Amino acid sequence: MSQATNGSCPAARKAPNKVSSLIVGAKCQAKACMVTDLSECSRRYGSSAKTKTLDGVVLEIISMTNPKTNRTANNVRARYDLGGGHLKDVTLHIRSVEVVSESVRANPSPVAVPLPVPPPVTAPAVAPALSPPTSVAAATPPPTPAGTLPPTPAPPTAPSVAQSPTIPVVTSHKVDWFIDDETVLEQIGQPTPRRAWSIKSPIGDVLQAGSNADNRRTKMDVFLLAFPPESLVSSCRNTNVVLENIGKPTTTVGELLKFFGVIILATRFEFESRASLWSDTSTSPFIPAPAFGETGMKRRRFDDIWSCLRWGDQPSERPERMSSEQYRWLLVDDFVEQFNEHMAQAFVPSEHICVDESISRWYGQGGHWINMGLPCYVAIDRKPENGCEIQNAACGQSGIMLRLKLFLVSPWSFSGRIVCADSYFASVGAAEELKGNGLKFIGVVKTATKKYPMAYLQALELQGRGDRRGLVARDAEGRPSLIACVWMDRERRYFISNAHGLAPGTPYVRKRWRQLDQTLNADPVRQTLVVEQPKLAEVYYDVCGKIDQHNRDRQDTLGVERKLVTTKWDKRVGLSIFSMIVVNTYRMYMGLTYPRGEGRSQKLFYEQLAEELILNKYDAAMRMPRNSNELPNRMGHCPPAINHLDGTPRMGTHAHVTPTKRKRKGTNLALQGNCRVCRKKTKYLCSCCKDAAVATSKEAWICSTEKGKLCFSRHLQDVHSS
């Protein structure tokens, strides 16, 4: 066709050639974002999602004339190759389709391969060498049937120096990343040994999964294992200070446990005002009245403890050198520290630790702009609630909450455990820092891309779900230290790991409905999707959801924050931590009693736990013998509450602390000695050591638990644990 004049329309000049060239079976090209949706292009083609072109074969030319305008629109229905064997039939306007000449397909531009691309780790193969074609005719592929795509010629191979494992393909902030198809499959460092989670009782018993299969330990027993004993005593002491200031009777630990039981029981009811829970009149003949008065705690007494409840020890006046924010945090700092210390000493997590954040629901006063209310107020669009953000760590196997606040994994340093965290924590710097502390790391990178080869991985094209590519970073000695990879699932996931690599993991299976038949009123088809995943993705997704599951149990199933309204931010945050302990109790009890997961429902568990807490006998005093007939028989059986050596009554039935009966010389004061643990003065003794030391006349001095000391607990674990 002759060259058109400058005044002619370009569309009119090109249309005849395009229409005549686009015949059935002809080869064509179209932009990927025109063939499929942009999200599909993004996960397949990465950063080139909007510029990627796809090869296709013309199936049909459709010409339609508009009767009103008498204009003809030419559409092309073609079959395009998305990659990885995925074909898609799409009808596009002829202006969105380009004709591909055979010479262009046989001689692709070398600019089309800007970066060396690592081969897929799922099927590593070496492409055969291609000899350059001598002519266009020699390079023309043989004719193919209509509706099928001809084999695409392999792109020119990148120089071998770029594929060398010793030369980096990309450098990000002085960190070199290499293509090493063998190393990227291996596990970095020593294998992580499997560990079973366990919890230690105050007397040193180690409880693991299935240890309570005989139901010897009640739900309240497990609650007392999960609740920090120091917090139970300090909360009672701090609450009593406020009760005394307003002229109310002080409380005891037993009454405080009953108060906790009433709180849990209240979450099982729907009510508008808290006072209605003590009503004996039902609002419906089909719904019984709550009648909380039968719990033994009157409404006014509950309101007194509720208004005076204190989780931490805050002085009445702020010290001069303390900021207002620090002073307000004192209301909950003790509770958080005691929880962290208790879980670090009593609970042993599995080989995996999940790190994430939680929200304590709060819509009152607070924030950095005002010196009142919640010191740190967080409102995030992606979070369902506003309030106090709490960073926490949980066991990757049992889902039991381990630690709160910033230093989440320090108690388990140099244990070789694997920490799994989301993009809030994940970065190359986090992996390097944890490696220096003797821990491994797997995380998903989104925004913290410093030292991470994000641009390189985004430019890689993936063929389908399950496809992945990876790069390796090395330390100063040349050993693999980090793996950065991209894995294609419903969207692209970018991982950083110094634990597992891209070795094939267990595929995950999902059942989904798919509309395969696009005809009108066609039924959908139920399909089973089997998606390959690397080992690091398998470990990460098995662990990363534990804290989210814990949060859902706390906020939705238990619902203390939703049911019990308060205007005090410290009470709200403290009740959120209390709710975490209650959920921990559920997970501990189910793991100890039903290790195979065949336990009862969670809601029923909370009802039974509330019942045991309300009916607790924590404050019940041991009955003294009334007559000589109840005294022990030296020749027969001795009751455990009686000392078998001298017949005097004891303050406990097993190992316990007891005050000495000896007096100082010349005074009526009790004799004191140095504690075996902390070496401080005390008048208390270990009952077991006292009985065993009768022949040697050595006193076993041990501090009591009155002031929250753990000397006796540590003594039991060290001496009487067997």
C-alpha cells in the first residue's frame, strides 16, 4: 500500500492492513491488562503488569454494525497464553490487538531480557543451546492448527557470568544477592529441633500435652497456673488500698477470684445494664432471670470491687522527674511485667514463636496530644477496633500467649527457635538482629524493603500459583545467611528467611466454586485446588495466625471488652490482659486434657470456669483438731495436716512454708535465718526440708509468698521437683 498523505487519519491508514491480516489462525498480541484483570497481571508479571504483552491466536473476527450510526465495529476473539499453560479466550476491539509478523517472533529484541532470571525451583532445567537462524524463512515455525498457540521461541540466554553463584545479580544497600539454585532449596544453619510446649506448676511438675487426661486438674487449677501469682496478690493489695480510702471492706484473694468468675459469667448473658444481671425477674417467660445474687456476691459488693479494681501500684502523686505518660502507665505496668516474668519462667514454648499485635478496645480519652486517658491511642483503618495496641508473642503450636510489649522473644534467646512475624516486624534488619540473638526468622516483607531485593523480585514473571523464585545473601565467610524469595498464591508474597528455604513443602488443598462454563444460567463447578508451597511458606502460615486466632477468641467468643463497659482506660487494658489469661487457660486445659482436639466448646468451658471460680474455697481455713481422738496415732496413720514428728497441726498438706517455733534468746521474737535462695532474713521454713533435717538440726530457711516473692517456688523446682 502506498504511503498516505500527511493529512490522512492514522486509524484509517492502519485499519485495512490490520483487518486483512487478522484472519483465523493468525498470530496476534495484546496487553495483558486487556486480556485479564489487573490483579491477575500483578501476581503473574509483577512490576510489568501494565506493559506486558501476551501472544495469541485469532479464533474469530466479529463485525457489528450500529444501525443508528451505520458504523461498523470490528472485534477480535483470540486465545491468549497467560503463561504456565493457562489459556484464555477474550474478545477485544481490533484497536487493542496488534498483528505479529513472523520475523518479529523469530528475532525477539535482546532488550526484552533486561535481567538474569533464576529458573523455577520447582523444575530446574537447563535450556538447550539455540543456534542463530540464518534467515527469516529458516526461523519461521511450522504451521499450526487454528486455535492453538505455536511454541514460543526461547529467549536468548543471559551471559553465564550473571548466573554464577559467586557474582551478585543485585545489590541493595550494600547487601549482595546471588542466584544459587541449590542453596536456595536448603535450610540455613543447623536444623531446628522439635520441642513440645509445657508448663511448670509451682511445685515443679512439668505438664505437657495429655498430662491431664485423667481430669485430675480442674479448670480453676489451670487458671491459677496461667494467672501470675504475684499479680493475684498485688491486685488484691492495690484494690484494698482504694477500698480502705473510701471506707469499704477490704477483699481477699478468694473473693477476687469469685469476682473474676462473675465477670466471665456476665459475658454469657445479653444485657443493657450491669445491674439487671442481679434481677430475679425475667423479661420473658422463655428466658430465665440471671439472678446473679445466687453467686454469693451482691451487686453493691461487685460495684465496689469493680470501681476500686487496680492492676498496678501507682503513687498518689506523680514524682517530679516522671512524665505524665510514664505516670499513667504505672496503672498497668506491674500487671504486664508480672505476666511476662511468669510466662518466661513457667511456660516453655514449642520450636516456633508467632509475633503479632493485638488491640485493647477503647474509644475514650487518650493519645499523645492530651495528658489524660490512654497514653497511646491507636486508630488504624485495617483494624476492626480503636484503642491500645499491644505487641505480643505466642507459642506457634498451642497458640498460648507468651509475652506482651516490645521485647517479645528475649527470654528464648540462643535457643534456635524460629520466629514468624508479619510485615509489621519483618525486614532484613530484623532477621539479622534475631540471628545475632541465636534465633531464626521467617517474615513477609511489604514496606520495610531496606537491604531487600524487592525491585528485582517484582520484575520476575511467574507462571502460576505455586511458582517461586529466590536469591541468597552470604555472610563475610561466604556461607548462606539469608534467603529472599517471591511466591505466587492468590497474590505475590515476598519472604525473608534465615531458617527454611524453597524446598517443596506440603501442598495446601482448598475446595472452591468456579464458573467454568460461561454460558447463560450454567451451574458452577466445585473444584479442589492443590497449590504447591515452599517449606518456609508452610512453616510461616502454620504459625503466623496464632495470635489472630487468640484475639478472635478474646474479643468475640469471650467478649469481656464488648459486654462490660468502663470509662477507665486502665481497667479496660487490664481486663484485656485478664481476657488473654482466660483464653490461655482454655488453650492450656484443652491441650493438657484433650491433646487430640476432641474437647468441648469454648463457650461451655467459660461457663464451667466461671462456676469453679465463683465456688472457690481459696480462703477456707483448715479445721483444727477438736479433741484428742483426732490427734495422730504415732504407731498408725498420720493425717497429712498433722506433723508426724510432734503431732502439731500444719498449715498445709504437702510442701509448704511454715513459721519456725523457735525464739530468739532473751526475747519473744521468732528466730530468723538467711533464705536459701535470696539470702535475706526470714522466719519461715520449708516443711519438707524441715522434716528431713531433724537428725542434722539444720533449718531450711525460705522466704514466704506474702510479698510476692518466688523463693519458695524456685526452691520447689530445684530441690523437690523429682
